[in-house]
Amino acid sequence: MASAFEKANGLLAEGSRLFGEGQLGAAAAKYLSALEGLGGGQALPKEQHTERNSLLVRCHGNLAACALREGNADEAFKRCETALALEPKNPKMRFRRALSLIRRGGADDRASRARDLLQAQEDVELARLSSPKDKAILDAEEELRRTAVAEQVRLRP
């Protein structure tokens, strides 16, 4: 399994390079290849299981970043949910989930949309605890406020 981890790390690095160059489709393909190479992970020793989960979180998180850049908030949300099932307090995944919740809109009813924005608020607050001066997080917080005002959703103080 160690070689699978090395291969996944290499694919993640290549995907990150492509992402940085704006080649989102090619980057996503690398991240998907890394996911495929990690397989099911049954019967792994604990330390390998932990490493595999960390790689899975990175893959899903990077796919979420690609989806957000492409304007596909629903796909980003699904990827973040998968990552957060493995690592519930991951601040980067909480941040990306917040962005997806803010941007996906179109909830079936006002109450669902309010729940989405309140969850986004909680996620942004958690992300801000780990990086209080991060401009992207502060920008997301402002985007959340503007969206809540525009959609007449009351956030927690």
C-alpha cells in the first residue's frame, strides 16, 4: 500500500500544479486517479488507515476546490461532505463546504436555505478559529453576510 500512497501523493502534487495553472479539468482528473489508486482500504494497519484517510480528504478537498472554481457548488458540497465524514473538524473542508452552501442557493424552501446558511456560518467560524486573518475566510464571511441579507435570512449574532 505504501507505493499506492506514494503514487497518490504524486498525483495530488501534479493536480495541484495543474490547478495553479488554471487547468481545472486536468487537475480534477489527477485527483480522481489518486482516489482510484487508494482503493477500498480494507484490513489496513491503523497507521496506514490514517494515512489513507488523510489522502482521501486531500483528494476530495481538491476536487471540491475545482468544483467551486467551475461554479459547481453542488459537486463541491458532496466532496466536502465525503471529506468531513473522514475528518469532521478539518478547517479547510469546513471552509469549502461553507462556500458551497453559500453559493449553491436554490433550496426547496426558505427554511432549508436558512439551515444551509446557518451551517455555512458555523463552518466559516470554525475555519476562522484556525486562521483568523486568512483573507479567503474573511471574504467568505462577508459573502455569507451579503447572501443572508439578500435572501432575508437571519444569522446568529
